[in-house]
Amino acid sequence: MTSELSNARKAWSVLIVSTLAFTVCFMVWMMFGVIGIPIKKMLNLNATEFGLLTAIPVLTGSLIRVPLGIWTDRFGGRIVMAVLMAVTVPAIWLMAYATEYWHFIVIGLFVGLAGGSFSVGTPYVARWFPRSQQGTAMGIYGAGNSGSAVNKFVAPVILVAFGWSMVPQVYAAIMLGTLVLFWMFSHSNPQHLVPNTVSLSQQLKSLKDPRVVKYCQYYSIVFGGYVALALWMVQYYVGEYGLDIRVAALLAACFSLPGGVLRAVGGVLSDKYGAHKVTWWVLWVSWICLFLLSYPQTDFTVTTVNGSSSFHIGLNVYVFTGLMFVLGTAFAFGKASVFKYISDDYNHNIGAISGIVGLAGGMGGFVLPILFGALMDLTGVRSSAFMLMYGVVWVSLIWMYWTEVRQVDPMGAATANTAANPALQH
């Protein structure tokens, strides 16, 4: 009894400090979403160049996820997370001294390592809890995505008061302090490590499973889309509605905050109703929101029997923000439900699988801001970003219908195919 109580305390201690660490890492990872705006003005960047600037940290944070997930399985989440945070501190500090576009690109590659923390913490915290609670635990940890919203609250205040260069210096100090807290209150358990007899090829063997590819597609939307829009929204509000950067950041947080905090709720729902049901509804809600968000500001004239009549169709800032709040909530639930799939299907290989799925999500967050900028330069329509994401959600809906929904009998009984495929039994 005493041993069980001690393990429970350690589990919750690990979960709390890991979530704190991930929140700070995510805040740093999303830094360019705010400070990128004065940098864009300083360097006279176009929309595509700005998209690349904001996306560069996402690139390294994505590519490092697979090895980090594997190293977490092998060496333990405590040591891997601590080393990762320590490595990013000097790069964050040096960002304050960058003056040229290439400076920001190169330093941003190293700052982006902080984004790999997700693939460390997910298997680390999951293994401290029983399988029936892993969705909830991973959902709470994933709520560290709210670091994106924290960035939108903190960075504009520092930027207006002291200039953009003070932001990375403050963030470097916060990262260092968080590292100390994490090391003091986290724990290790040798039983959570993958045995040394398991080779890298054996760990990666399950990546050939087509289910993993499908989960990558889902996550490229709910996480990749979340990251891309979190980076894009402040400048979108400034350009589309002419808002001050502080007001724009506050409204953009209406998307980022629920998209992070409510991930924990998504974990609870996924444990209760299953990953399949939650993900199916997430995709449909996202599809509807993105359809409405895609419509550009439009003025047109109609010739009537009484002469010409002019009309304007477009979302005002309040309706737009409301839709973004709903979309952020859906993405939060979806991020948790995708990882519930993984904990159910790959409970003994969470690190490697979460790494590859996290990589796919991160790459979505890298590619999408660049495409957003390219589309805006090409068409001049800001809402083209939502048009692109609307098409991507369509792909996942069709894929999910043919591989999961269509396999379930209308009366609720699973077909033979469903019985043969564990991924459909959520």
C-alpha cells in the first residue's frame, strides 16, 4: 500500500513538472509568432519569407522528435528532457543579438529543438500511469501546448515595453529556471526503459503499419494545423482587421489557449468514448469551421429592377474569433484522441511511434506557414490559408471513412474486418 501511494505521488509529480517544462518549451517554440512581426518590418520581408522565418524552429523541433522518442524509450524521459532544455538555453539567448535574416534562420534551427520535447514527455508520463488513465495523463501533458497562448500574453508586453530583443533574453532565463525545477521534482524508473536487447530496427518495425501513416495524417491537421495557425494568427489579425499587436495577440490566444488547455479534456473523452469517436467528430467540426473561415471579404454589385445594389460578405472580427475558438477546441480534443490511438495500439513502443507521429504533425506545422505565405503572395487573399486547411481536412475525413467508419455495421456490430483490425476497436 505504501509503495503504491509512493508511486502515485511520483507519477503526479512527474506529470506536473513535465507539463510545466513542455509549456515553457512550447512558448519558446512559438516565439516567432509574436516577435516575427517587428522582425518582418525591420528586415522588410514578404509573406513567404515571414512564413519561412516562423516555420524554421518548427522544422528542427519536428525532425528531432523521432530520435528523441527512441532515446526516451532507451535512456528515460528525465535525462533526455533535461539535456534537451539545457541545450536550447544558449540559442534562445543569442536570438537577441541577431541582425540579419540568415542569423534568425540559423539560430531558429537550434531554438526549435525545444519543440521536440513533446516526444520525450509523452512516453515519459504515460508509463507512470495505468493504461486506463494514459489518455488522461497524455492529455494533461499535452495541455502544455497552451505555451503558445502564454507566448501571446507575455511576449507582446515585453516587446512593447523593452523591444523585441528582450523577449528571447527573458525566455532563456525562464527556460533555465524551469530546467532546475524539472530536475528537482521529476523521477526515473528503470522498469520504464525498453530493454537493451531491443534493437533500433525492432523499435521502428511497427512504423511499416499503415495505421501509423493514417495517424500521421490526422496529427498533421490537429497539431500541425494548430502550430501553423498559432504562428500565423497575430499577423493575420494585424493585416486583416488593422489591430494593434497587443490586441491581435490577445484575440489570437482565443485560438491558442483552448487548443492547448482543453487537450486534457480530450484525453478524458478519449478514455471514455474511444479514440475513433472523438477523432471523427473533431474532423467534422474542423471541416465546418474551416469552410466558414475560408470565405474572403467580398464586395459585389447586383443589378436589380430598381438599379444596382452593392453587398458585402465577410466575417467580422467577433465571428472570426468565435470560429477560431471552436476550431482550437476541436484541435485540442483531436491531439489527445490521436495519441489515445497510439497508447492503445502501441503501448510497448509509445516512444518510437509517438516520435514518428509527432514528426508528421511538426512537419505540418513547418510546411503550412510557408504555404500560407506563398498563397497570400500569389493570390492576395489572406483566407487562402483556411482554404488550404479545408482541403487537407477533407483528405482525412475520406480516409477515416474508408478505413474505420465504413467498417462498422450501421446497427453497431463490428464487421469481420473490424474484428481483425484492433485499430477500429476504440
